[in-house]
Amino acid sequence: QQQVKQSPQSLIVQKGGISIINCAYENTAFDYFPWYQQFPGKGPALLIAIRPDVSEKKEGRFTISFNKSAKQFSLHIMDSQPGDSATYFCAASMNTGNQFYFGTGTSLTVIP
Amino acid sequence: GAVVSQHPSRVICKSGTSVKIECRSLDFQATTMFWYRQFPKQSLMLMATSNEGSKATYEQGVEKDKFLINHASLTLSTLTVTSAHPEDSSFYICSALTSGGNSYNEQFFGPGTRLTVL
């Protein structure tokens, strides 16, 4: 059973546009929600993460929006650039445990 | 952020040979490391959880005798693919768990190892 559901599977955005990737979870015990960025042939890199005590976290052009009641969180990439073209994974974990549950990934392509 | 290295970055071997992949946490100690396998354009598939000083915990369907994991120190975990076959060809990625701010666990990934078995 997929603990974290991610959509869309792929996304094409024009340069300068906003990229939005969504994730949903069921387990209310999750209390840490990171996003990872992966370029081809490389390992995933931690991009930004949020705890459930806040509804939004912004770091540069990247923003996580978190809706605790809906059990959803999303990544927004403002002013998307071709260099942002990568695969993005959302994840969820419980601080009491070690296991991370990953979404299936979103392949983002930013067209110049 | 914390740095995790992997060696080698790519390896090509003949069928039937064994291959060892090293995963090191460079600037922190990691009691727990993870090993993932990733097929092209697919998500990360957790293979096993490696705990320093104890036996690894394997996910369902992962052969323990084929994928040997050793976590002998707080900065090093190794994955040995024994008697490799072409179907073992894949991208293997390790990660290490560290306590981030406010004592939350954060996971940092290595750069991955591309294994090709001929």
C-alpha cells in the first residue's frame, strides 16, 4: 500500500511559470515531510522540509504548503527555470521511527 | 547539509562475480543507513535498513544472501551484491539518517552507484 501518493507523474512548465507537485498521505502519525530533488544519474538531494506545526515554509523559489486537515502537502516552484528540470520526490516519516515513505516521483521539465 | 559518499560511482562486472559498494557519512555519525534500488524513471525502492553493530533489516522480497549488508562503523555501510547477474543491473543508492534541528531525523543520500552486470 502506497503510504504517500504523489501527482502528477510528469509535468511540463514554461520558464518563469509555477510548478506545483502534490502529495497526500493517510497516516496522521507522520510528522516530517521532506521534498527531494534528483537529477539523472545522481542521488536525491534534500530540497526543503516541513513539520506539521506550520502551514507553509518558503526557501527561495521553493515553497511547501501543508494542509493538515486534508492530509496533503505540495511543493511550489516559483519562476521555474530549465535548471529545475529534475525528478522530485515527496516523503513522510515519523520522528519516533526511522522509516521514510516516498512518493512515486514527478518528472519536471521546464521549457526555455 | 550532511554529506554522504558512495564508492564506486559506477561498476561493470561479469555475471557471477561479486561487487561491493561502500557508503560513508563524511561529516556525521550514522547509526542507521538505508540501501535503495532505483530502476529508470521509477521511485526509490527500499532494500534494507542497516544498523550499526547489528544485522540489517531487509524488505520483503529482497534476498538477504544475495545482497549482503555490513554496517561495521558509525560512518560506513557496505552492500555486497553476490554472484551478480544481469537482472541485478540497477542504480543503487544509500542514505544515512542524522538528527536534524529540533531532534527530527533527516535522511541524506549518497550520489548512487550504477551497476552493470554483463
